[in-house]
Amino acid sequence: MKLLSVGLNDTTDDVRTRLQNDCISLNKEGFRIALDEIIKGDYRFIGCNVIEGELSFRNYERIKNLLKNQVANILAELIVMHEEKKIIKRIIEQNYYYFSQLERDEIYCNAIKLLKCTDIIDPAFSYNARRDNVASKILEYLDNHHELVVEGFINFRLKDYREKLVDLVDKAVDDFMMEMEYKEFIGVLRYFVDVQETRTEEVHVVIDNSGTYKVLDNQGKAISSQYLENCTISSFSDINYEDLLITALITIAPYSIILHNDNFNGISNVVETINNVFEGRVITCNGCEFCLKSVES
């Protein structure tokens, strides 16, 4: 007697193995569950059948419910662990076909990274939440159907789930575009550094305890620049802070830049930009005469 059947268009080995292992418990009840596998078109169907014992309606419903729970958990993990990545790829191919293949690959990597962070950034869409939600919908479906085709179930019964994945891909694209714009920005600044005449061999950038940043020469004297006046760490929430700092350094165009004091750890994005623009010219120092003076001031 057939209890239920699952159709997949990919390998069925893992699903079959897990079902066989889960069905062992039913053997202890005096019933033996046989699994068969047949091909219908592009799908392979794994059928679960009771082949031993006379079943009352009560026993039939009990065994079917046990199997439904087992199948729901197995398929939910299959969808979230494997099919989910395929869905993301299809979303990217369909919605962002105008990007090059390399760009789509990078967007895919961004999306997978975001997916791995959902436990923190969106607990309602964490791995466990996704798996439990999918399992619940599979159980609901199997209450009224004996056959489930995984691909069709994803397309027509998990629309909310797919929409959340579309949102995640859109966020990955936004991150990709911002990264592209940032790289273009860095490229322009590097060009200005390359064509700018060097005004000094070495500069020291110091942030003191009051939050004021200073650009000094190797004698500890302030370097005069119209961009260095009234620029404090307190203004960093405004994008102009980074612009002013970078513009000042480009104007001076030193061969080497030495960053002093741990206060720079609080503005790591500025440090990253300086390193990117002045590639190979930046040294970070956490303990020298300049650092001590900045702590004392």
C-alpha cells in the first residue's frame, strides 16, 4: 500500500538513504516500509509503501503521519541546504541577465555570504527559521496530497520564501554596485595621486585624545594645507570628513604616510581608503614619539 511519493529532478541517493534509515523505527512496530523508485519524464519518484501486515485505518494514519514528518524534515533540509542556492542562481540569471557572467558570479557570492549571516541580520530568515517554515508547509501539503514534486512545490507553494530570496539577491546587487562605485572612486583618486607633484617625502597623521587629527612632517611640525583646518573626528559622521582627509593627503602627495595612535581603529573605513589610494605607501604605528605625544595632548 502506497503511503506517499516524492519527485525530484536531481540525485535521489541522499533522500533514499535517509528515508531508509528513518523507516527502521517502523520495523519495530511490526510493519516494513519498502521504497521504490520510478522515472516519470524528468523526475525520479521515491515511493514509500507498506508491504507487510494488515493495516487498520488507525495504524495507516499513524504510520503515514510518522512518514510525513520524516519526509518533511528531509525535504526541508534538502531545499534549504541545496535547492536554495539553485533558486538564487536562477533569480540572478532571470533578473540580472544584463550583467556579465563574472559580475553575476560575484553577485551570487555576495548573496551566499548574506545568507550565511541571516542568523544575525535577520533571525526571522535564519537557517533554522527557513528550514522549519519549509517543513511546516510540506506537512500542510502532505495532509491533502500523496505525491509531492519538489520543484513544483518550490515554485508554487513557497512563494513567500522565494520572495525573501529575491530581496536577498537585490541586496547583494546593491552591495555589488556600491563596491563597483567604490573601486571606481579609488581608481580616480589613485590617478590624482599619480599625477600630483610630491610636496614632501613623509607625513605623519595623528589623532589626539580630543579627536583632532593632525598631519605632521618628520620633524613633528604641522603641514600647512587649506584642507587640514577644523577637521575633527567628531565630524566623521558626515561624509565630508573622509573627503577632507583624503583630499589633504592627495594635495600633499607624500611618498609615505605613517598613521599613529589606536584612535584610527575607530575609523577603519578611512584607514582602508587611505591604504587603497596610497597603496604600498602606508604604515600603521602604535607606539613611537608621535603616538606618545598624541596620547599626552
